Amino acid sequence: MNKTTLLWIGASLIFLVIFNALFFVIGGTEHAASVWVSYGFIHFAYAMLLLTPFLVTKGKSEAIFRFSLYYVSVVFFAVTLIAGVAFMGLAYEDFNIVLLTHASISGVYVIILIYNIIANRRTADAEEKRQYQIAYVKDATAKLARILKNVSDTEAKKNVERLYDVVNSSPVRSYPSLSQSEERIIQDINELEGIVSAGDNEKIISAANALLDAVNDRNAQLKLLNP
């Protein structure tokens, strides 16, 4: 266990130590059921605050996800603490109103928390998909640019340049149904790189033209999916 973890645990325990010390020193151990209900919900709210980091969705916008969840948990804890302390002071004999109030506050919190987690995960998935979509065109374009530098034959170079232009101008948006086509295009570009290294100009032209057809087919399918 590293020092950072120990410090975090120590800092987390400060509130519990102070709150429980005040609770038992000032009020003793004999309390009405309604007081114990508030006591339990305050600890539940604080526990959720401590658990919030583990609910944060990983991704490019992780800092934003973390802030949104912390905001919800901090507000929940603050409202529960204020309501709980107030109920402790009133010390109702009938605990039903206290239980219903805390349960309602907790219910609203859980709903908002789940909504935020789902929204954050959807955003993270969309970002990941966007990165993949951009990566296809960037990766293919970068490979073809490198290949072009090694093509010396004029006719072969023109065919590879035509392929490069089409790939470079291709839409970055994609769909799962096109993933196999895009992966195959990347594989064929890798094979083209090997053909260029071998210096077979006829095969370079043939491979470049076949790739051009594949790229055009992928772009045509994309237009049908996204008219």
C-alpha cells in the first residue's frame, strides 16, 4: 500500500471520526429510532461519496465524467447531512417520516447517479468510436504517404497517388458494418508496401487499382448508410 493510498484513507476517515465523536460525546448512546435512521443514512451518503471515483467512466473526457459524478454525490451528501442533523435535533419518536424523507432523497440521488453513469458511458463509447473512425483514414493515409516515397516508376506512382487522394478525402465517419472492409483495406495497404519494396511495378499498379476499387466501394456503402 503506497503513501498516496494511506493518505487518502486517512483523509477519508477524518469526517467519520469527528462526526462519530460529536454524536456519541454530545448525545451519548441512547437515541430514538429516528436518530439512528439519520445516522445510518449520513454514513451511507458519505460511503457513496468515497465510492464515487470507482464509478467514473474511463475515457478521453474522464475529468468531466469525474466532475459530474462528484457534483451529484457531494450535493447528496450535503443534503443528507443537513437533513440528518436536523432530524437528530428534533428526535422524533415516530421514525417513519425520517425514513421516508431520507429514502426519497437517496432514491432521487441513485436515479440521477445512474443516469449520469449511463450518459458518461455513452459519451465515452462515442468518443472511442470517433477515434477509431479518424484512425482508419489517418492510418491508411500515413501508410500510403510512406509508400509513395518509395515508388520510382512514373505510371506506378500515378496510380498510388490517385489511391492516396481518394483515401485522404474519404469521410472519417463509419459504421460497425464497414469495419471488416476497412480492416481489409489496411491489410491490403500493408501488402502494397511489401510489393513496392520488391520493386514490381506491374504488381504495384494492379494492387493500387484493386485497393482503389475497395476504397470506393467502402465510400459508396457509407453513402448508402448515411444519405
